Amino acid sequence: MKTVQLTLDDDLVTAVDRVAGQRRQSRSAFTRDALRAALAKLEAQALEQQHREGYLRQPVKPGEFSDFEGEQVWID
């Protein structure tokens, strides 16, 4: 593990310390978790964008998924 130095606003440090304390985590542990979550969110957004672009390049054709329409029916 590496040690890094960050410059943060006082309000942000206060908020992080408060939430980290509530979760019984250190500031560093909370920050690591937050950074991992932010990176995962960015990766998901990138994959969604690739998916969108794929459908723009090759749109769904009428009837292409009609074989699966019966699978979409919810039974109460």
C-alpha cells in the first residue's frame, strides 16, 4: 500500500470524518472505499456508453426479440 497526500476542503474533511466515524472506519479506509466505488461507477458508465453506441451502430430490427416476448410476461 502507498501513502498519498491529498488536499481537501475543510468541509469535506469534516464530512468524511463524521461519516467514517459513524461507520467505525478510519478516514483512509473510508476514502479507499469511496475511490473504489467512484472507479466502479465510471467503469459501469463506460460500459453503458459502449452498449448505447453499439445499438446506435446496429439498431434492433423489428421482430428481432419477438421469440422472447413470452418470457417477459409477469405472472402474479
